[in-house]
Amino acid sequence: MIAAATGAASLAILYWQVHTRQAMTTPASVPATQELPVATIEDTVAPGIAAAAAVPDEQQARLAFHARTRTFFAQAAALPAEERAARAKEIEADVEEYERRGELSAGEALLLKIALIRESVAEATRQTQQIAALEERYRVDTERRQAAYAAQRDPMFELYKLRESAIVTNVMAMSEIPGGLSRDEYLRQRLQSERELLLGGG
């Protein structure tokens, strides 16, 4: 149990360390439960902790979170059930906050939460039910975000963006610019004309 949970949590933390603070521009799809490569949290986190004093407070806080998570998964099997559940809840609250701030993607947060359930819920049926409920919540949330994103899309604006790219390519390839205009001015006029045609002005 520890190896699988540690592998899932380690994968999420490793991804976060490499891609930390990337903007989330489209809704993340939620991965299904699957077998994941097993790596040690120590291998992922320890090198960064050694340099914690040299990094900003915000990054130190993230490294401290990694360390707490690493320690929990390393010690979980030996902890009393009540303490194990309490520490898992504390880590889950941190995961929720980092996810809310966009510093963990939905997929990364889901991996960590599943690993926490596997380590903090001993009874197999309850564990399975909680993981299923968590995955369903993320699935519904992902579908809601995707629907909202699709509803906001403007087909005419998307068409304009395609035309904009073609116009820029065409104008930049011209050896002579019509009307004695500079290349920049001619490009500006072409794009303005396309905006008025497709978007009605602006």
C-alpha cells in the first residue's frame, strides 16, 4: 500500500516541482485510477530542501509541504489510526489550497488525494467508496468546466484568429507593399479590415 501511494504522490509532487506555477489555460481532464511508476518522495524532494534557505518564502512553504507529505507517507503504516487520519486531513487541506490557487492541477491534486485515502482509510470498502466518490466529484467538475469553456467560445473570433495568422504570414512574405505604405501600417489595415468583417468592428 505504501509503495503505490508513495508512487502516486511522488509523481504528482515531481510534476509540480518541474512545472510549478504554470498557468492553467484550459480545463484539465481527470486521469483514471491506474498503476503508476513507484519513486521515493525522498528522491523527489530532498535535493530541494537542502537549498531552502536560498529561495523565497513562498517556495520554502511549498518545499515544507513536500517534506510533510514525504514524511507522512514514509511513516503512515506506523502511525496510530487517529493520528494518521488527522495528518492526512491536514495535507488534504494544503492540497485543496494549492489546487484552488492553480499551483496544482486537478489531476495532480486527485493523485495526492487518492494516495491520502489509501493510507488513512484502513477499511477496504470505505476506501474504495471514498476514492470512487472523489473521482466522480472531479469528473463532474471537469465536465462543468469544459461546458462553461465551450459556452464562452466565439466561433467568429476563432475564425478571425485563423485569418489573422494567415494575413500576418502573407504580409510578411510580400516583397512589395501596396500603396506605398510601410509593412506595419499595411498589416494593421488588413487586420482592422478583417476584424470589421468578422467581428463587426474594433
